Amino acid sequence: MANVFTVYRPFLSFLLRFIVSYAALAFLYQGYLLQYDSSQKEVDYITYQVAEQSKWVLQFFDETAYTAPNPKEAGIKLFYHNTWIARIIEGCNAVSVMILFAAFVVAFRGTWQRTLWFIPLGIGIIHLANILRIALLAIALYHFPTYEHALHGVLFPMVIYGIVFLLWMAWVNYFSKYAGPSKK
């Protein structure tokens, strides 16, 4: 049995670091969300900002694009060409994706200096990609409402997770402690 732990020690170490960092970040995020009362239709600050920033992007295409509180749930209604096109709720803010990204970077170790700049950079890229994703999704849903499932459930999640995957590949290949010496 000790031999199994010796053989799989790098993987088990990665797994433990991932689970601990993911759990810690998720716990902190849940603590943040507890400040808001969803039964009173309160929208958390991050989700509100994501909705507003998505609206700003949409206003490049339709200057009348706007947001409004959703009286039926803790969310924001997003309007494009005076049509309610999307609802932005807590799950749309990409924080869970950012937590997953950060936990992987912590688990697949690098120097603290590289980790401390790569995680915020990656989170910023994910945030910008998410804002563009929501705005482009709203435009696509306006023009192709019958493809809502394919757009919202397949194409756009594939884009955001594809970006996260590319960030992970950059981390592993160029910045982690496992990157080859010729790549540093």
C-alpha cells in the first residue's frame, strides 16, 4: 500500500491541493453570497456588474440596450432592441469558472510570484470573455431565438471553458514548476 502512495504521490498531491483550494475558494464565495437575500430578489454586486458591463457592450450595437431588475427572481433583465432577451443571474457571473481556474493553477504548482500574477490575469481574461459571451449571446438570441439551447447550452459554454483550457495549458507549459527549462 505504501508503494501505491509513492507511485501516485504527485497525482495525489495535485488532487489534495486542488480539492483544498477549490473548497476554500468556494467557501469564501458562498460567504460572500450570504450577504444577499435572494428571497428578497437581491442581486449580488458581481452579478450586477456583469449585467451592467454586458449592457455597455450591447450599447455599441443598440444604444437603447438596457437592464432592469427582475421582480420574479434575484436577477437582472437584459434588453436588446427593446426586447427582453436574457436574464442574468448569479450563475452567469462566471465566478464558479474563475474558482475552478484558480484552484487548478494553485494545484499545478508554480512559483508564488508567477501564481500571484497569473491568477488575477486569468480571472481578468475570463471576466472579459464572459462579458463578451453574454453580449454576443444576447445578440444571437435576438436574431436566432429558436437556437437558444444550442447557443446558451452548448456553443457559449464551450467558448468560456475553451478559454479556461487555453489558460491552463499556458500555465502548465510556460509558467508552472513542471514547464520545461526551454519554455521558461
